[in-house]
Amino acid sequence: MKIVMKFGGTSVADIDKIKNVANIIANQHQTADVVVVVSAMGKTTNALTSLAHQITDKPNLRELDALLSTGENTSVALLAMALNAIGCSARSYNAWQMGIWTDDNFGDAKIKYITAPIWHDWSKGIIPVVTGFQGITYNQDITTLGREGSDTSAVAIAAAIGADYCDIYTDVDGVYDADPNVIKDAKKLDFVSYDDMLKMANNGAKVLHPRSVMTAQKHNIPVRVRGTFTPNDIGTLVACVRQK
Ligand code: ASP
Ligand code: MG
């Protein structure tokens, strides 16, 4: 079994949460080969954006991506350290090291292909921990995939390695039929088709980045939306047909 595990910013917002995530990964690693994809800690990307805007209203887009990408560099290194500290060998990788090649549309780059040299680590029992959100152009400029783009990084890596599942761990425990923060008796769904999920994402459901759903559909990668704080719950399966 090959699983990509992606953790969003709220899941790695502080050191205790990073340690919690390391435990979830260690558990999963007992039964599957895993690649981990991480967002920047908490509201780091907002804070970096605001620094740039204190200099100019219109930051140079290449430099803005160089800046924003640093948030994910921090979280992968810390998470790899947290895994090593509990006895799981792990190595951090940025987009350049993982070969996540994109076009040069800074701030909204599209992934062209991924080389993902993970087999070397897997053959030694090492868990690769990869930056979400980042890419690299053929000219070796750093790009970002658009806000919330780590979901797309995770699904694209899952497609590149032929993963059985791409698990998106977040601060809710699945996909609901309405916004649970607004509608009190919103129901959690066991299954959502790619088409329905794409409609929800385009209508503003924040749970998955729309491009990640399109990528999952194109490559037929089953995505499970799961809660970082309820890791034993299987969450919501997003796929083309209901699986038993
Ligand atoms: N860190 C980026 C953001 O806050 C990417 C992501 O979290 O998916 O938008
Ligand atoms: Mg997200």
C-alpha cells in the first residue's frame, strides 16, 4: 500500500501539533509506504504576504514566490526532525529536490511533471517529507501553486507515484453536506464523487483546492479527507465510484 499523507497549516500550527502529526505518520507507516506533504505552519503564508506588502503594493511576483515558499521549508524540516525524534527515519525535501516542475506563472503555477525520487528513501525505510505549494521552473525559479495549493501538490505526487490513496488531513473530519460552522445539523458524507466535490470546491468549500480535485479525477486517485485530530476516523472518500 502506498499512501500520500498531506497535512494543512492548522495541523502543523505549533510544535505540539507537529509532534501529533509525527505520531499519525508513524502509525500509518507501520502498514504502508508513505510520502508526507506539508503546508506552512498556521498563518505563516499570510504573515509573509503582509511583510511583502509592507514594502510595496505590487511585489515582484518572482520574489513573492521566493518569499512565500519559505513557510513550507520550515515545516518540512521541523516535521522530519519530529519523526526522527520518535524513531522514524525521515528526510525533508523542497520542490527543487523533489523535482516538482511547473510553468513560470508565478503565484498560480501549474505542475508540468514530477520526478519524485522517493524509491531510494523507501528502500531504506525512510519517510520523505515534501513541501506543498512550491514548484520549480525549467529556469530554476521557485514558484507557488496559488493559495491552498498544497492539496494539489499532494495529489500530483500521488499520481506520479501511483499511490493507492491521497489522504488530506485537515481540521475538520471530512466533507459535509453543508458548512458545519454555519448549519448545525450538517451531515458528514462517507463518499463524494469527483464531480460533486469539484462543484463544492468551486462554490467555495474550502476543504479541497479545486485543482487538486481535477488532478485526482484525471489520474483516478482516491482522495480521503480526514481529521488530524480524529486520525482513527476514515473521513470522506472522494473518488469516481463508491468503493467497498
Ligand atoms: N501555505 C499555503 C497557503 O497558506 C499553501 C497551503 O496551505 O496549501 O495558502
Ligand atoms: Mg487547505
